[in-house]
Amino acid sequence: MFYGPGGPYALFAGKDASRALAKMSFEDKDLTGDVSGLGPFELEALQDWEYKFMSKYVKVGTIKKTVPVTDGTSTSEPAAEATESDASKPAEDGPAATAHVETPAVAESKEE
């Protein structure tokens, strides 16, 4: 198993490794979904990975992250993040204080 425990790609399992895939990197610092600052060739490589995974693997779930959304005002208090149960509720007095980013999780192909 490539992505299972002890496998050569185990470090990618259960993570949004978009940056690492785009950069063809196995470094811990690149095991993130942050694609800011990537060049056109890296973004194209990431798109190629997405197409490969979509054609080869079955989607089995998503990785959810809560991302704080700021309104542009500066306060001394840190932004509060909603819990997963709060996130499913609509805001009563305006837009939600958080946004959710979902990344597909895939099952290993039986071909390998």
C-alpha cells in the first residue's frame, strides 16, 4: 500500500497536501493546502494531479478545515472559530464568521 502506514506516500494520507504535490515535495513544511505563491508550472502540475486522482480513486470523504474570515477591521481580540456543529447553522445576523474548505479524501486504488 502506497498511502498506508509505512508506505512511501504515507505522509500524504489524511492531509491536504496540495502544495507538496504541486512542488513535488516530501518536506513537512509543504504538507499544506496553502497554494499561495505557487508559479504557473506548479499550479499546472497540481491540476494534473487532481485529474489523475479523479480518474484513479474513489472519493471516500473530505478533510474539513475552519478558516477564520476577517471583515477588515482590526481588534485586539483574536477571531473566534466556529465549531463544526456551529458551522452548519446559518448566521442569524449576517454572514458567518468562518468559511469551510473541503478537500477530497481518496481511497487507494486496487490496481497497486
